[in-house]
Amino acid sequence: MFDGVARRYDLTNTVLSFGRDRAWRRATRMALGLAAGERVLDLAAGTGVSTVELARSGASPVAVDFSLGMLRHGRRRSVPLLAGDALRLPFRDAAFDAVTISFGLRNVANVDLALRELARVTRPGGRLVVCEFSRPTFAPFRAVYLEYVMRALPPVARRVSSNPDAYVYLAESIRAWPDQASLAASLTAAGWHDVAWRNLTGGIVALHRATRPATAPAPR
């Protein structure tokens, strides 16, 4: 499915988010608190546009995605791109100072296993930021947003996407995704500590932050 949307994926995201996707990428970079030279994993990086944003911090990012089509369309970007499975990451334990996944956690086959794999490849004391669609906190706004997601998003996608049927899945997956507190609980269950979140754009998106315990063994 993601191979099929790769050609116009970045443009479609910008249109559907009314340009807010750029601000969400910046917020993710800021939340990670990256220092120059730190190694950071950008999981489910797609064409690497989010990885380019991370590189602006001076850190050394690597983009990983399951879709070869997305990676092919990202080859023009000057960041390392690697094919990999979120459930079996091709890295040694504690390989990264920080890890992040943006709008990809909904798409993995086993969320809990993916969160444990991210913890495994993060050094003790390292950081995680999950940027993902969530639940608007103001009830009237939430109702309007869900109406847009389920009714307006697929028709808009048909005008700009290279595979509009994929955006029917997108709408359904957003509506089915757990709320902020439920995702925080999943992070804690996967072994992450100091879990907190911050809402963006009224809760349409949430940034969940966490750290890997400094003394705990890598999760298995």
C-alpha cells in the first residue's frame, strides 16, 4: 500500500494537514532534544523528509522504513536510508542515543513489540518521541475533526494522491487509534519510563516522550 502512495506521499500529507505537517516535524525534533553528533533512528521514515528535519539539529540520523517504494522516492535526500522491519530492527542493542517514529506506529503489525524493539536499540538513558495522530481534547472540535477524517479526507486524497484508496485506510486507522493516555500506558508496559505527552493542533496529533531506564537491561 505504501509503495503505491510513495510518488506523491509528501505532497498529499501537506495538503491533507493544511501544511501543519511541517510544524509537527519541527516539534518532534525539538522534543527529542538532540545534540550534535548524537545517533538518532527515524523509524517508519518514509521518503526521509522527517529525517532531513532531524539532521538540522546536527545529529546523525538514519531513516528506516518497511516500504522499498518509499525509500526509492527518498533517494534524492542526503540522509542514510535503510530497509527494515520495526518488529526486528537491524541494529545492535543500545545503538542509538534517541529514537523516533512519526505517523508509523499505527501501521505496525504489533505495537507492543515495536515499542520494545525501539527500547532495545536505545542506549540506557536515551530518549523516544512518538509523533502520532490522536484525539482532540475539545469535544465539539473532536466531532468536526472526525467528520473531516471519515468524510472529507478520502475525497481530497483522490485529487492529489497516487493511490487514494490507501487514504480510506488512513481515515479508519486514525479513528481506531487509542487516545493519549492509552498510548502512554502502552509505552510504560513496553519498558519506557518518564512517559509524558503534549498535544499539537488541539490534540489532532500528540507527541509522546519517554526515556529508557538507565539501569534496566534491554527489553526482549
